[in-house]
Amino acid sequence: MSINNIIKTLDSYEQLSGDETTALQQLKPFMKHTTLKKGQYLFQEGDIPDMIYYIEFGLMRRFLNDTNDNEKIIQFYKEEDFVHDCNCYYEQRPIDYFVQALEDCDLVYFKLQDVEHLQNDFPVFEKIGTKMLQGHIANHTEHLTMLMRYNPEERYLYVLENSPELIQRLSITHLAQYLSISRETLSRMRAKICEKSSFQHEL
């Protein structure tokens, strides 16, 4: 495990100075490594997460259960994403969602108390945090817009065009949850699209 990957990711949001890079390098003794098997949970509803995780390899989902106990996917996390909930940590407020590994995952992590000084010492890290939050909000808004604007087939084609990696990495169950349709509907729809594509190819 290397903190250099974390530095590279943060630098992609805002160019880091030598002092800021050095401050991150000094966190190396506090960095730990963990793995999650597919299906294991990183966070569960009711937790108060006190760690910040960085995904080196793997795919995770953040989801919650609605009043009918149906799972609703809020967002995905993949390589080079950070997973944490600083607001709940500082407010000591339990989370109302789950974070689960959809693939075997390798992660490095820090205790939030070991890294919280960075924003006080270097304003750039607060700026990076704001950009990350804006990115999550934009992705969530895009997802909600897709669900409201498009019919099931259009949703599938939208994700296929804009996030083909998700189509390849997600099980049919989790893709159906993300598209807010049933597994059966998704299976029929994919077969129909595949048949149409094969027919057009033959022409």
C-alpha cells in the first residue's frame, strides 16, 4: 500500500504544494490496510463511522431501505474514491444507510481524528473536500434526473452509453436496483436490445 496513490488522487482535484504533499507523506505511519470480501459491509445503518477509507481496488454501493424494505442504491464507490461521513462523525449522529462491497475490495484507511488537522493547517484540503462533495451531489442529481426523465429502456441505454463500466461490473440485481426496475424487466429488456442489435448488425 502506498500513500502516493492518495496524493495523486487529491492532486487531481487541486494541485498540491510541496508542504501539502509532505504533510500527507507524514500520515503514512497512521495508514492501515484492510480487505472486504464481496457482500461484506463497510458501514451499516446505525454506525457512526470514525474512519476515512480510500479504495485501491474494488466496487462498493451505498444504499438504504425504503419503508417497504426495498433496497435503493444512492451511489457507487470505485477505485480512487474516498468513503467516509465526516458530518455524522463530528455530530455523533448514526448513519441511515449501508455501504457494501460488490466486489472483493482493497482499502487503506485512517482514523478521522488523525487527519482532521489537515483542513486547519492547509485550506486546500477543505477546498478538495468541497469539490468531492459537489461531485457526489452532481452524480446523485444525475441519477435522480435519469429515473424521473426516462423510461426503463432509456435508463439502461443511458447508463450503457455514459457508464459502460457499471454495466460490466454490476450484477443484474444491483443494476436493476440502480435503474429502479425489477430483475425480470431488466432481463427481458436486455434480451430485446441484444436481439435488435444483432438484427441491425446482420443488415
